[in-house]
Amino acid sequence: MKKVANDLRSIAKQLTTLAQKTENMAKAFETTKTTPKKQPARVAKKKPAAKGKALTPTDQVLTIMKRFKKGITVEALRGKSGFTEKQISNIVHRACKKGKMKRIGRGVYSVFG
């Protein structure tokens, strides 16, 4: 019976130590835990239209792409233009079909010229 009592005291002491370590870890986690602030969605800045004509979304994307000689990814286009993934997909598909841009690699496109 003494052996069981000693074992129980030993286990109780280990549990207390473990509980203290867990609390210390939780406190350390809470102090280092930071929640990143959500960045506001970027909206494409429209350049002044030449001779009263507004730039189409395709023209806006092509203008952005001209700055990147080695090509640009669809994800980067989305971030720089402010268009949704579906809009970028449609614009890229139409422009490739018309021959205004070409596919360099998977998800990477470049403008002709």
C-alpha cells in the first residue's frame, strides 16, 4: 500500500510540473501571437483615357504587363490590377486568342512587342 501511495504522490508531482510548463507555454504563445491586419483590396488606378475613351479591362491588364519584359504571373496581375481571378482568367484567355499576349509558362504570360 505504501508503494501505491508513493507512486501516486510522484504522479501528482509530475502532473503539477507539467501543468506549470503548459501554463508558461500558453503565456509565451499569447505574448508572441500577433494577428496580421487584413490589407485593403487594391483597386486598379485608371490612367486618363486618350481622346475621351476609357481604357477597357483588357487594355488595363496589357498596360500592366508591358512593364514586365520577362512576363508576369496571373496572381501578380490580380494583385496589381484589382480584378478578380475569374476576370483575369477571361481577359488573359481572350487576349491570347487574339494574339495580344503569349503564354510563357504555367500561369506566366507576356505581351507581344
